[in-house]
Amino acid sequence: MKRIIMLVEDNPDDITLAKRVFRKCNLTDNVVVTRDGVEALEYLLKKDEYDDDRSTSDLPAVIFMDLKMPRMDGIETLKVLRSNRKTAFIPVVMLTSSDEEWDIRQCYRCGANSYIRKPIDFNRFTEVMQLLSTYWLTINELPGEKGI
Amino acid sequence: MIEKLLSNSSYSFNIYALPMFLTTTLIVLLGVYVLLQEKSFITKAFFFSTLSAGIWQFGTGFIYLMKDPALVIWFYKVFVFLGIVAIAPSIYMLTISVLGLFESKKKYIALSYLIALFFYLLDLMTNSLATGVKERFWGPYVTYGILSAPFLLFFSFLMGRSIYLCIKAYQEMKPGISRDQIKLYLISLIIALSAAVDFLSCYLPMDVYPFGYLAILSVIFLQAYAIITYQKASLSEIFNSIEDGIVVTDNEGRITNINTSVERLTSIGAATLSENRLRDLIYTYRNKFENPKQVEEFLQKIQENPNRIVEDDIGLRDPAIQLDIKYSRISDRFGIKTGSVIVLRDITQRKKVEQELREYKEELETRVEQRTQELKKSEEKYKALVSHAQVGIAIHKKGRMIFTNEQFRAMLGYTEEEIMDMEIAQLIHPDEVKLVLKRAWDRYNGKDVIDTYDIQFLKKDGSVLPAIISNVAIDYQGERATLLTVVDTTETKMRRELEIANQELEMFAYSVSHDLRAPLRTIDGFSQALLEDYQDKLDEEGKDYLMRIRAASQRMGLLINSILQLSRLGRSEIRFEEVDLSAMARDITAELRTNDPDRKVEFVIEEDVKGIGDKTLLRAVMENLLGNAWKFTQKQADAKIEFGRTEKEGKTVYFIRDNGVGFDMKYANKLFIPFQRLHSDSEFAGTGVGLTLVQRIVRRHGGDIWVESAVEEGATFYFTLER
């Protein structure tokens, strides 16, 4: 069973750079990219409609989500995810440029599992992404994976 | 008999008749005189007694001239005896009158007169009273018969009764003029008894000359004197009993009468007074007056207005009394001026009361004056308060300004003359006039309307003044009016605008934190990607360029971080607590050593240095200052960094001293300006924001920061945490 990372990011540069990191880590097939919160929710909840049975296993193992996005921003999307039964337990890592105290508090309050500031130094960025992917895809355990 | 009586031949000359006639004349004249003095019971009774005595005496004398005994008898019976019987009741009546018993003894008097009349009738009808005539050497003498005995008894009884009443009254009376008069009268009565000598010849076997007329004469004299002086005495008693002092003078100012009150009031003996002329007296005793000049003026006034009543108040020194003195002229019944009367009235008590009243009134006036002053003061205070108030205060009545204070006028740029009577509508921005007037009208009509609201006033120069207005319906000089209190909110508005600007700045900082970093990451990221993916296609120069791009973008990232740190400082709240700065310094230096274990730096940290402040912010201060010291001593072989505490003007001053490169003090003012650096980045890395941040934190704590340094001699940063 393949674990999936969902990246919610509107900046194409960041997407490209992130994909480059995933590629380096051989994780390209495990990554789904959505451009904003609306798109992300569409993807997650559509799956819900068609394949109710497979929903849990097909849901991403982790969501890396930017804070500032058009249409629906990270906090709003997070709130919707946490209020939905199916998506309530998906680990969400806030991946953003901001290190504002207010943003950090808000994210945790809304149920974020982690808050990471994207380092400007690309080498540091790569390190962080590798660490995150490894942790959430291999180390972390999720509910409903063991089967009956 | 009447013919005989009228015939000249019946009479002959007899010298003994002369004293009788003289006596008669004298006593009748005395009676008339007394009666003329005053018509009272006493004088009338006296007149009666003189008349009776006169008849008796005249008749007796007349008989002496008669030659015919028959005529003598007849005349005696008809005329002389009339006098004789009348005299006793008359004396009795006089006595009663003198003693003031007339009213109660009227019946007895009438009875005595009836008895007298009875005797007279007996005498006329019988021959048992005047029985005959004897020739004596002084002339014919009538002899008495059996009836003369009861008559004498009657006569003696009345006389005795009179004497008895007099003695009784005399004993009961207190010593005084009246008592003396009674005494005199009593003596006269006793003398009167001796008049009975006239009857002695009748009973004795010898001739006794009837000198009773002498007794009668003396009695009448005494009585007349007693009556006249008695009358005078009673008058003078009244006169003396008057509380007011009375001085009567004649036209020449000689004192003719004076009562005892004068002596009591002036303590000048009555004898002294009565002997002198008034004017001389006043000059003699001038030092007795409180103000002699006033007395002179009084006399002057009298002289100038001799016929008017002149009145004045004068004060006497000894005894200390106040006198009301009143001078008026008196005249007799024909209107001829006979003199003047001066009345002295003791008004000491009245003056005292007047003085008390005056003092009371004065005190009252003083109090009223004081109260008025106080009121005035409080009004002035109130006025000052209103006119110097920093809020605008105004009153309008039916939309017209009737009062404004200085501040109100200053706010709107009008003078008092201009704004007086102006319509309030002219002072309000046209957009708001309608609403404000409606509110004012509703308030005037007692409706419940909003009292305090924002308003835009229109200044004289046409500009707008934002303000908060508060309206109160008041009673102003008896009419309904509205009191306005106006506070200029221009500053409040500015503050609000500043707040908005601050918020916008925060928003800006927020977006900087998001949006400015993303491109940097892109630049850095793709530079790295280029370096990695196109390694073989890039020469060393190309790689170097890419490295530079990466370094610049990372540096930019640091700058952005510093800016954000600065902006956050303005927004964060300070939580004061006691902070152990020594421990903090040790912690930071340990960190510095860990990060750069190769360096050898001596740290000297004073123990137990504490300060009050925000722990996080103070940590930033210490980190920056120690970090700077660490940084600028990196070229020093024996680097030494000190942290400690000292005192300046009684205040705790913290310092961090290093022996690093230092700087020229002429650049010291640039030290705390953001992004201003004294060293190149290649020499010492840094953003140029650290000290700015430190200064802001220290200032937000109410403290100050300054530096002492010289090139190559290290630097010492001092800071305080409170003013």
C-alpha cells in the first residue's frame, strides 16, 4: 500500500522546488499537488463520494499546506478538514514562510500537527523536506491502516 | 326794724368797731384771693368759712355802732348769728376737704349744716339764745340764754372733730411737705378755739374784751397760707416725681423752677442750680459733658431759634449717662412769653439698646458683606473654571448662542462679539445641521434624545472641527436653555489614524513575513538547483555568481527577520518581572562558546545582578550586546567581556564592556539607527538592526542606553531600566 503526501501550495516556484526534493528522495509517485484549499478539499471530498470504502486508505498520509493561498487559505482549509469526519485525523503540517507568533498559535489551535517555517536556504529546505517525508511516511502511524 | 336799721340816727361812732371791719375785710379778701388761685373743694370751703367768719365779725362790729338795744337784738338774731352758726360747719367742711375726705364725709357736712340751720331757726323764733343786750365799755354785748349751751356743744363738737381728724391724719402721714401743711392747719384750728373768748363775757361775772377777731384773723391767715402752699406743695410733688429733669427759666434765663430729677441726673445740687442763670451754669459745669462743644452748639441753636423747640442728645461724663435735652419756650395764658422750659430725659438705656441694635445691624451687614464676598469669590472661581476650562462650554437658547467660554471660541475661531447671538446652525457642518437641530428641538420639548455624540463643527475659516458634544437641558436665568460641552477630538482622530497606520504597518510586516521570503527562497532554491543539476555546464565563475546570488538572498532573509523583530517589539506587551541578568548572561555566553568553541574569551560576570523587565525582551538585549561584544573581540588575542552593575545619580546602571575593536565616538550617534553600520559586513557580519532593537527595548522599559568607546580600545554599553 502506497502512502501519499498531499502538497497544498499556490506558488509554482515552491512546487517545483518541492517536487525536486521529492524526486531526489524517490517520492515523486507518492505526491499529490493541489493549488489551494478549494482544490485540496475537492480532491479529498470527491474521493469520499465515489469510493467510500477505499477512502481511508486512499487519503494522503500527510498534508503539507501553505498558509497564504488564494480562494481558501490554510487556516480555513484546516478548519474544514478537522470538522469533516473522514479528514479529521489526517496529519497536517503547516509549511509556510511566516514565523508570526499569531499564525503559529492559530494553526495549532485549529488542529495542525506541525508548524514548519520554510528556510530560505535551499539546502536547509531540502533537509527539512526529507526529514518531514521520512517521518510522516514511514515513522508515523495512522489510524485504520492495520485492517481487520 | 328795717327803717331803724337804715336810719342814720340809730348809729353812733365807736372806735372798737374798727378792728372788726378791718378783720372782716382782710379775711374776705383772703377767701377771694385763695378762690381765685384755684377753684377746688378746698378753696371753696375756705371761702365759705371766711364768708361766715366775715359775717360774724362784720355783724359784731356793726352792733358796736348801734344805739338802740332792740335793733341790736334783732340784727344779731337775723344777721350775726347766721355767721356764727355757719362758721363751725364751714371749718369742718374745710378740714374734711384739706384731708381729702370730702366725698366720704359729704353726709356729715350736710348734717352739720342742717343742725346749724336748726340753731339759726331756733334763734329766730325763740328768745332763749340771744336773750338781751348789756352795755359794755366797748359797746353793746349780746347775752345768751339756755339754748346757747347745746349750740356751744355743737360748735365744740365740730371743732373737736376737725382737730381729731387732723391729728389722726398727721400721725399717719409720712414726713413731707403735705404733713407740714396739715400741722400748720392743725395749729390754726387750735388757735381758732380761742375765738370762743368772745362768748366768755356772757358766762363770766366780768367783762372780757372779745378779741376773738385776732384769733379768727390769725386762723384765716394760717389757713390761707396752708392752702396756698399745700396747693403748691402738691404741684411740686408732682413736679419732682417726674423722671425727666425739668428746668424752668424766666425770660432772662434765671432758673425759676427745677425738679429733683435734675439733680439726680446731673448730680449738681438743686440749690446751686436754682441760684444761677442757666447759661452760667452750663459754662461752670462744662467739663461735666462728654462733648462741651456740642452743648455750645445747642445753646447756639436755641439762640438762633428762640421760639422753636430745640432737641438734641448730650452725654454726661459723671454720672455717665446720655440725656435727651429738649428746650421750648413757655407763655402765659395771654400768649406772652414768660420763659422757657428745658426737659432732660435719661436715654442711657435707650442709647444702649440703640447701640446694641446698631452693632447687631453692623454685624449683620458685615456678615452679609462677607457672604456676598464669598459668593462673589465662588462665582469668580466658577467663572474662571468655566472660562479657562480645556473643554468648550457654551449655552444656547432656542438655537441662539447666549454664552461661550474661551475654549469654545478658540476652537471655532470666533471672538465673543461675533459668536454672541449667532445661530448654532451656522456653527455646524451642513451635513449634520438637520440632525443636530432636530435633536436640540426634541430635547427642548423634553423628549429623551441622545445627549453625547460625535459632531463636526464648522470653524470660522470654513474648516471642520471634529468633536464630541454633550448636551444638557438647563435652566438659564429662568429660561430653558441647552448647555453644551465640547471636546476637540482632532487629536483623538489623529491617534485613531495613527492606530490605523500602525495596524496597516502590522499588516505590512505580516505580508513581508509571508510574501517577501517566498521569492528569496525561489532565488536561493533555483540557484542551488542550477549548481547541482548543471554542475558540468557551469565554469567556476558561473558557480561563483550563483553562490553570490544565494548569499545575497540569505542575507536578505536575515534583514527581513530583523525588520520583523523590530516591528514586533512595538506591538508586543511588556510583562514586568524580576529578571536575573547574571544568570541570563551566563546562559548566553555559554551558548556563544558552544557555537564557536575555538575562541578564547574571558567572561567576567558580576553575581546577582537583577533587573525588573520583560524576560524575553531583556534576553534580546543581553543577546545583542553580548553577541556584539563577542563579535567585535574576535580579532583580539586576549578577549575579555564584562557584565556588571554600577551606580549613576542614584540609579542602577548595567554595563557590558569588551576590549574589542571599539569605534570612533563621533559615529556614536549612528549606532542606534537601523541598518547603520560602523563596520563592513565582510569585516563583521550583521544586519545593523541589533542595537536599534536594544535601544527600543530599553526605552520601552523607561530606561536609557549610551556607549563609551574609542578605536581599538573596546566599547562599554551602559543601560538603565527605569528613569
